[in-house]
Amino acid sequence: MLNQQGSFEQQEMGFLGTLIPPNMALLPQLGCSQSSSLKAFFNDIIPPTSSTVTGGDATSDHVNLMISHETLFSSPSSSSATLKQREGGITSTTTTTCDIEGPHLLSLQRSSANLWAWGDVNESLNNNKRSSGGGGGDIDHHHHHHQHLGVSALKMKKIKGRRKVREPRFCFKTMSDVDVLDDGYKWRKYGQKVVKNTQHPRSYYRCTQDNCRVKKRVERLAEDPRMVITSYEGRHAHSPSHDLDQDSQPPSQLANFFW
DNA sequence: CGCGTTTGACCGGCGC
DNA sequence: GCGCCGGTCAAACGCG
């Protein structure tokens, strides 16, 4: 709703904070195998900020949203959701608990840093935690190892004479047997790479829609192959083409913010 | 044939 | 500058 970047950031933070807990009922399906609810989940979570970031300048029009799923199988009857927000030097943490059956999504994080590799995410979180001191240290990303990547893709945007634009990115971690979760969009695989010090390859996907350059990558976490890291870059310039079953609600434009 | 995947080549950034 | 490494290209291939 707000066009100014500073205000936009603030607005979004508040939104996430209040929205997560009610939606936790959707989360169990997120981690288990085929989750067609993935899209619905994000439709609810994504801030209704409509346009906002259009053509905004390089640094601030990109957002990371990270969802970790580590305690998926840990607590069967109740779980706590931790929302940790970070902006600049400020870190705020919100923890909520609720009761549902089945596995849960535990933490959802959003960062303004340029992160989309999971290793970078953890690294940044640690750095930030270290500098800002206190705060709830309840999210223990036990292992973070160094991976200096994720920045490279940005820089090649400026060639072709185009303005350097940072596409919005976010990634999340799920416990899943299936590598590629169904998010409602059609993807075409355009590459696969073995990453150093990992046994599982990383796959690169692009949205099949014309004039839509959204990319997606999927990989398994080296430390725990049960985990799948899904990363998105860019915003879709269209609605999900997968199916036209808009029984519940048409995905408003807010969905385009991330997808 | 149309469309998606596979897979090695290629490219650009970065560290040494 | 060279070699490593991650991201992308594209020709070959597979499948309906």
C-alpha cells in the first residue's frame, strides 16, 4: 500500500508478524511430500502491498522470505513458531505456540540482505545475532557453513544495457521426499550443477511463461538430505497457469509480489 | 512435432 | 593471468 520504500519495509514487517500464527494450520502439508497447498500458503502470507516495489531502485526492492522446517518431526502435538525479523541492525523475534496435529513449520524469516542460498542465510543470521547482542536465540541453525554465492547472479543483470535490478528473492527449507514442490506454476529445467562439498545436485528452473523470467532452484541440504531448499528469484508477471481451480479465492495481485 | 529434460560447453566473477 | 566454481546455454535426446 505504501509506495515509499522505507514505509514499505515497515509495513511488511508488521504484516508478517501478525499473519503467521493464524496460518499455521496450513503448514503441516507444507513439509509433507506433495504440497499443493504451498501456493495457498504463500498467498496468505504474502503482504497485500499491491504495487509498491514496481521499478523501485536496486537495493530495496528485493525481499527474502525464508522458512525453515527443521523441527518438522520433533514435536507431534504442539509446536512453536518463531518469527524473526531483521532490518538493518535491528532484530525482532516473535514466538508463538499453537496446537495442531502433525508436523509443523517452525520459523519464518525475512531479511533485507541479499541472500538466497541457505548457507548465506544462516551466516547472515549469525552475524546479525552476534552484533545486535541479546534477542531470542531460539532459532538455532546448528550448522552454518560458508558458501559465498548468490551474489553472482545479480551482477549479470546489468549487462545487456539493462539497469541493474535486484529481483526479489526468497527461499525456504522443507522436509520432503519430493524435490520439486508444486507451487502452481509451470517450470522448465534449464540446468543442473553439483555444488562443491555436496553430494546432491542443484537444479535450476525457469518459469515457462513467456516474458516471465522468474527462476527457481532446488537442492537438498548437504547436512541433512531430508531437507529441500527451494529458492525463488523474481516476480511472476502473471497468475499461476497450472490449473484454473480458483474455487476458494482468486490469487490477488499480492501473490505476484513473490511468485 | 511440440515440449521438456539431460548434459557438457561456455562464461563471468573471484581468489590466489 | 590462471584455475576454480557456480550459473546459463543449447544441442542432443526422450517422450507424448
